[in-house]
Amino acid sequence: MTLPDERYRAVQYAQQFLQRLAGGEYPRVPKAVRAEARSILRHYPNAWDMTRATETSPEVFQEHMEPLYRMIKQRELEQQIKVKLEFVKSIETK
């Protein structure tokens, strides 16, 4: 169950991790791994891409969510999961 603001932060944290990895912050990482991190970063979404994603797909990415809206979205996701679990249980009992 991932909310749009959590997904946004995950992309940002992954970028920061790849930058630290490629930049040599972690000792004893093989050169091939550092090169792979640099390669991934070349095509990684930048700030402009993420801003555009929040504007065009707010249901997928949001930089910040208002507390009330966040609570409502969380309840909706929980309800969707509950319905899916009930469906799976109904299939298993047949």
C-alpha cells in the first residue's frame, strides 16, 4: 500500500542512493557496480521530470499531501485491499 507522496520520496531516495554509490561514498564497492549506478543515473528522472509527473499524474506521484487528503487516500487503499482479500478468500473456499 503505497501512497503518491511515499512513491515520490522513494524515487528521490533511490536517486540519492545511486548518486552516493556512483560517487564513491561507500568503500569497497566494485567499479562495475559504480559504473552501473552512473549508467542508471543518466536516464533517471530529474527534478523537472518529477514535477511534470506530479502535475500530470497526481494519483501516482505527489510531492506533498495534505493530512486530511492523505488519510482519505489511505482509507481508500485499505478498503481496496480488504475487497481483494475477501475476493481471494471467496475463490479459495469454492
